[in-house]
Amino acid sequence: MKTRNNSYIGVSFIILIFGIIFIPKIVDRIQNNDIVRSDSRSIKIDNLITDSEPLPFLEINGEKKKVPAFNFINQNGNRITNSDYYGKAYVVEFFFTTCTTICPIMNNNLVHLQNNLKNYKNFGIASFSINPEYDTIEILKDYEREYGITNESWHLLTGNKDEIYSLANNGFNLYTASGNQFVDGFEHSGYFALVDKDGYIRCRIDELGNPKIYYRGYIAIKDKYDVDGEEEEISMLQEDLLKLINE
């Protein structure tokens, strides 16, 4: 019992000395506005970023891969081109409104990103319909309301089907196809691409040193894993997107 009492006295003495030395300094820093959020919580945590390494460019044959020019109509009847996204970091997806499989998951994930990043003005999303004959301006507008899309730079895009499929399969290498053999008449990869403010596709490097070009959009962030044990990548996408936003 005596040893325990001596320990308490020792600890109390250390706390007293700490208070005498450091508390006045902390008070002084507060009064002079020297303490900022990054003193108590790192910049990385504030920005939801776990490392400070720049996000690499996707390079093909030694050249940075840039988004091809595109020109389509959005849910408000406005013409939108790739130039409208300059100055914004943005996510690209290919979807269709009558999809009953992965599209609802994909777009709920994007709404999650939208809501988490609502204070960032230089963030957008480009959603290209792979069923443009059905997905008219009016249909896309209804879809916007249904999913609670509020980001002014989230454009649901429709237009010439051949041009959209060329953009998907050749421009982004995101598989897209249509036919009666597919559920709902269409098939697509369910991945998201990430584009920086200058229109270049960016990605992270995996543990083997290979570029991880796309992000799984078809696994709900709330579920963490799908039935096959694959992990959601929306958390990863948000982290990388913030890096581009803050560049």
C-alpha cells in the first residue's frame, strides 16, 4: 500500500510540473492564434487523406493519358463538353437509368461522395448514359431528383450512342456493350475513372508497383464487401479525389 501511495505522489508531481511549464505556453499560443487545426489533428486527417504522396498520372507508352474531347447534353438540356470540367477534379461513370443491377449501387456511392464533398466547388461527376435513346433529358432530370443529385457539376449526359460507346471503350477503356443477351439489355464494367483539373486520368500504384487505374463502383460503401469478398473502393476514391481537389 505504501508503494502505491508513493507512485501516486510521483505522478501528481509530474503533472504539476507539466502544468507549470507548458500550460502558460499553450494559453499564449491560443491567444496569439498560433494553434491551428493541424496542431491538434493532422492536415491529412482533416482532408480525409492518409498519405501525402501525389497521385500518379496514367501513362500509355510514356505519355500521360488525357480524356478525349466529348460533347453531350445534360439533364438540364445544356451542352456539356470536357472543357466544362477544366479546373475540377471529377469522377467518370457509364450507366443507364433502367439498370436494375449495379447502377443503383454506383450512383448511391456517388451521392455519398457528393454529400461528403459538398463544400468543395472544384469537384464534379460525369455520368454518361449507355442507353441514350431512352435516357432523354426528361428521364435524366427525373433520375437526378430520385437520387438527390445536387452538385451543380454532376452532369447526367446523353447523346449519340456510337460516340458514347467509343468514349467508354476507347477513350476510357471502360467496357460497355448492349444486346439482348445482357440483363436489362446492357452490360458495363461498374468501375469509376478519376480525372484531374487538367483533364488527365490519374490513379494510384498498387503494392506490386502497377497502376490501379479504376475504382470499384459496384460495391456499396456501407457494405464494405460484396458477396465474393471484394472490398469497396469508394473510400479509396474519396481519398484520391481529395488529393486532386487540393492540388
